[in-house]
Amino acid sequence: MILKKQYLKTKPICKVTFGIPSEVTFNAQTAHLVGEFNGWDITATPMKKLKDGSFTVTMDLETGRAYQFRYLVDRTQWENAWNADRYMPTPFGDSTNSVIVL
């Protein structure tokens, strides 16, 4: 999983690149980034499919806080970031969400 942080010097913003490698997507057609930053809307943040089959998206997120998120592959398969800063149980109690701390 890709989770790259680039802090801006002039604003309290961090450019975060989220990515899912092709080994996880298994020829998936779509992937979406879903989390607190987009109201857990499963269609709000589509990820771009790259030639190698991986997916990526970059977002500007406010620093000084943590965000829970997950990836949704082909609208059926939920994935966590393997390299998240930490993990939190979901409200449903059946799994965990990835957390990024900025």
C-alpha cells in the first residue's frame, strides 16, 4: 500500500497520496478512497487506475488531526492500508479502519 505524506510549508495542509498495489486489486475495475474526510461516501473519491493495475489518488488534508479511512475495490471488497499509522475498530465491530495521523 502507498501512503505518502507531503506537508506544505505555507498552509496547515498535507498532500497525502493513497495507493493500492495491483497485487491487492486483482484486475479490479474501480477503487475508491472512503473515510472521514469525505463523509464515508463510497463514490466521492474515485482512485485513478494506473497501467500496472494499481490505483492511486492524492488529497489535501488538514494537519493536526487523524482520519479514519478504507479502500473499496470494485464496490464489494474493503481493504485497509497495511502501512497505516494505526487502526481503529469500526462501529460495526466486525473489522478495523485504517488511520492516518497528520
